[in-house]
Amino acid sequence: MTRILFICHGNICRSTMAQFVFEDLARRAGREDEFVVDSAATSREEIGNPPHHGTVNKLREVGVPVGRHRARQITRGEYGEWDHIVYMDEENSWGLERILHGDPDGKVSRLLDWTDSPHDVADPWYTGDFDATYKDVLAGCEALLSKL
């Protein structure tokens, strides 16, 4: 069983999108029993909030099931619980460093570093462009699934 935790700033847009997209891809590939997937934030700003309506709308538009989720913050103590901790942008990397105090086992990676086009996933909280975010998240999740 491979355990994957997706990370973004608030855990209401990108990381929840990645969680549900990855789960859907694994299910469609008949590999859902191989993974435990969750998502979390580096900040405390949105703790307890559901996924952003833009994320929910985009996922429904493309037929990806949206599960029950409430935003939460990753803790230092859960580092050992995950095989992969996958973040969305450089700001998340700094937040993870602050919380985890390092990555001794090499578990932390940026989502689009799994693709042939490594770059940050833009935050739709600021851009308002959930289509672009979905495109990047899908590419990253497809690459991650194929390499695991």
C-alpha cells in the first residue's frame, strides 16, 4: 500500500483536487487498492472548511467524484505515515520545511516534477483559473500514478 499526501497552502483548492483526481485515476486503472490518499495544508487559514466551490465545480464538470473533506494542516508527527508528500508550489515547499524540519527520507516532491514539464501548479485562489489548475493537476497525477 502506497500512502500519498497532497499538500497546498489552504487544503481547499489544489491539494483536494489532486487527492480526488488521483483517487479517480487509480480507480479507473483498477489500482485503487494500492493507495491511501489524503491532502493537507501548510497553513491554518482554512482548517475545517470544505473544498472550494471552484474545485468542486471543475471536478464535477469532468466527472471526478468529490468526496467528503475538511481542510487540515499537516503535522510534523505524521511525516512517518506517508510514502510521498506531494506539494504544489515553492511556497508550499517552504511551509513543509517549516513544519517538518527536513525530509530525511526523500519523501517530499513537487507534483509537476513527476512530469516532463516541471513547474508550480498555480493557485486558483489567486488566479481564478480552475481549468488551468485542473490541467496541471491531471498531468501531475497521471505521471505520479504511472511511475508508482
